[in-house]
Amino acid sequence: MPNPPRTAAERTLLVTGGTVHTLTATGSAEALAVRGDRIVHVGTAEDCRAALDGRVDEVLDLDGRWVLPGFVDAHCHPVMYGQNLAWADVRPETVDTIDGLVAALRRHAEGLRPDTALRGFGYEHRRLAEGRHPTCRDLDRVATDREVYVMNASGHGGVVNSFTLRKYGITAGTPDPAGGRIGRDASGEPTGELWDGACDLLTGPDGVKITNHGPNFHLDDPEDVMRGHLLRAQETFLAAGVTTIGDAQASRRELGTYLRARDNGDLRMRTSVYLTSALLDTALDLGLTRRLGDDLLRVQGVKLYADGTLGGWTAYFPEGYAADCCHHGQLYHSPEEYADLVLRAHRAGLQTATHAQSPYAIGMVLDAVERALAAAPAADPRHRIEHCGLPTDEEIDRMRALGVHAVLQPQHHLRTGDGTLTAIGALGHRYNPCGLLQRAGTSFALSSDAPVAPPRPFEAVAAAASRVTVLGTRLGTPEMRLAVADGLRAHTVGGARALHREDAVGALFAGGLADFVITPVDPYGVADLGELAALGVDETWIGGQRAWAASA
């Protein structure tokens, strides 16, 4: 009698004919044996066939190519990224003057209904020829009868036109909201700039509110439009070989979008969600403690903010900025208030992930974690510091001692390293010192922070290895650079550990999920970092199923 058809959980796959970089102690192997969505054996083709009892439903012939674990992007904002991809592109790569920005917005408006809000993403004011932010008057040249908003590349705010200021009642008499700032001219009139918590004003009376818990980029759209944003972003992540992500600031907008996508079969990336700390009380009232979810979608913890951004000059330096000693940046909470938030999340078993850039802010996080661990000892909570741009040597050692994981984005120093040097002087040469973390044995991961940078793991690895900016400046000393092999590990194994998911993803091993990518060349053998940065993947597989292919 013929064998009965296999169920999805029983179907088998043999991956062979190339080199498998497992990112485990095994090193490289010849083949993978997969049953259902799990790897059952890693080794020779012969042993893998035997592990499948000789019955192979599908053979994936690598034809001499290379396999790596699917990349893990532990800090990104997929829904925001997909939304930004639908907006006008005003990044430095496409726009270098305010006139050019205005022209790009006008072109984008041609494809929209007359009553639709007009939005753009990615301008970097220091790379505009004028060296300044656009103003509401600049954006009035685009439209005076509908909302216009351009978001800064940092994602922490941007500029609106006069129509938008009037619509939301923002005047000279409007006080700065908690955790935010309204840009004003010398006479006190709004310039159109809205930063961090001030963006709460744009979400309307029923929209998501962040207050002093971070930047508000949660501009809502109808459900079907939000679905399109997620699918657009997901396709880009899959094309880059990213199979697991951490959404580093989720509100009801993001969580609802993921849940609907999961229910209708749209969600393919393995997604760990970090709720904005503005929702901590809600989460605790609901009894949300520890991880909730499964291999596809889970709530992992809470996202907090200590200080602001280096690019926006809102990272906190009590001694002032080198470019302006009277400018200090900001803290989102007092150290006491912040430490209480960490303790409450920690007691509930929720992992915390805190945005902190300056040495002061990083120290504030470490002090809070130390207090939380003393008050409520816990085994391996892995509290995280997001970005962790400028840790001191002492702080790097404290992180290792406390088990704190850093999640860095080398593409930040690639794109904005020169502006950081202008803002804070020589200290900027320490920006993202991945090599120092590696040498100290402090756990860390690489990620994109998309949409602040696109999800391009090989570009991130190359940026960490070279530490050269887009303008050609080499940052820091050689020991701050990260070897390519260590960078690849940080964007796979390191990311999995940062998400508490190393038991299933980030490496290729028996019992792990069959998430992997196929590359046309061996990334370990690419000597030219420019070529490595431009490297793509041929195929992306999730759970033993092809999720994306370059030839498709």
C-alpha cells in the first residue's frame, strides 16, 4: 500500500548540497534534517537522511550555496516602518535641501485624495544644505488645507504645517506637554516642531497617548490600511533574511495589528512585543506577568525610556553638549520614578528594555536594575539597554555583572556618526563600541531600529566592523571594531538571547525551529566590507517553509 500523506507536522525536508553555518559549537555542517517546523538533525547528508527514517518529502539542493540561521532583529518598529514606507521619502539619500523636501512632498501628494493627511519620513536636518529643521511655513508651501507632517529620521518627532497647528489648537499659549517639547521662535510662536510626548497632540482625543514615556509615533489608520503597513514591512524584513523580530514599543495599535495578522494567517515573522511603559499599569491590572504567547507572537516585556536621542540632541548630558554647553537634553523620568517603573515590571516577571544613550542615562538604568534585583532576586531576567550608545568601561563591566544585555544599532553611527561628533565632541568616537562589549564578555545584540535604519543585517555587521560613517569618518580606535564573525553571531544568537528565544531561534540545532537563510556567497569569506554591506539573501525559510525568494 502507498504511504498515507504526511500532515504539515510530519512533512520532512532535507537541506543539502552546500555549507550550513550553524552558529553553534558544531561550526559548519553539510546538511539539515527538518520534520514539520523543527530541525531534527544537523550533520552529514547521510546522517540527516537516516534521522528522517529515509523518507524525505522535499530536498532543498543548495547548489553550493551557504546557509545561516535566520537573522534576529531584536529592536525594530515594523508597523511604524511599514507606515513610513507608505509616506513620502525625505531621507538624506533622496533629499538634501528644504526645497527638495517640499518638492518630494508635493509629488507624493499627487497620489493622495485631497482630504488625506500628507506625511513624510526620514529628514535629517544636519544633512540638509540649510543645516536646520524645516518650519511650518516651509510646509505651508506644500499645503494649507490639510495636515502635513514630516517625521525626523530619529522617529522622536518632526514638523507640521500651520493647518495642523490650528487643527490641534497648538498656539503660543500651549504649554509643553509632559515628556515633550513644542518648538518655538524667539517670540514664542510655534515653529511646527513637535518632539516626543508633544506628538500626543497629533493622535486626537481617542488616539494613543505616551505622555512622558517616550516618543509618540502611533498615528493610527483604518484596520485594512494598518494590515497593509505590516505586510509591506514584513516583506522587507523577509527579503533581508530576518525571521524573528522584537517590536520595541507596542501600543494597542501595534498589538491589534499583530493579533489580526496572526488570526488571518498574514503574520509570518516570529514577533516578540515590548509594551510601551505607558501601558504598564494596564498590563499589571490585567495580570500580565511573564511571557504570554507562543513561537509566533508573544508579549515579552516593557519598553521604557531613560533619555532621548543623540541625533535629536535630546540624549541627556548634565554637563551640556560640546556644541552648546547650555543644552543638556532630557530625561523622561526622574531617576526615582524610573527605578520604580523597573521594579514594578521586574516584580511581575516582565523583561524591561530601556532606551538609554548617554553615560548618565545608562548609569541610571544600571542603578535601577541593581535595586530591582536586590529587592526581588530573579534568575536571568536579562533586562536590556536599547541603543546603549556611549557606555563607559565601568558601565560595560557593570552590565556584565548584572546580566544586562545591550541591543545596539551600528547603522546609527554609519548614518549619523558625524552629527554625533559635532554634538558631543570627542566622546562621539565611542559611539556603539561593540568591540569593547565583546572583549569584556558583556552580552549584546545587533539590530536595525527600523525605520531609523532599514533592516539590513549584513550592512549592520559591516558597519560594526568598519566604524566608518557615510561621510568617510572612522570612529574610535581599533579595539572598538567588531570582527565580522562576532557581528554575525550578535545578529543571530545575540538577538535570540536578548529576546529570551535562544532555545528555538538564532542558531541551527536539533530541536530548534527551522528558520534559516541561503546566501549566494559565504559571508565569512567576504573580505571587502562594502561588498558585505551590500550582500543579500537568495531565500528565507521559516519553520521549514520558504517565506521569501529572490527569484519569486
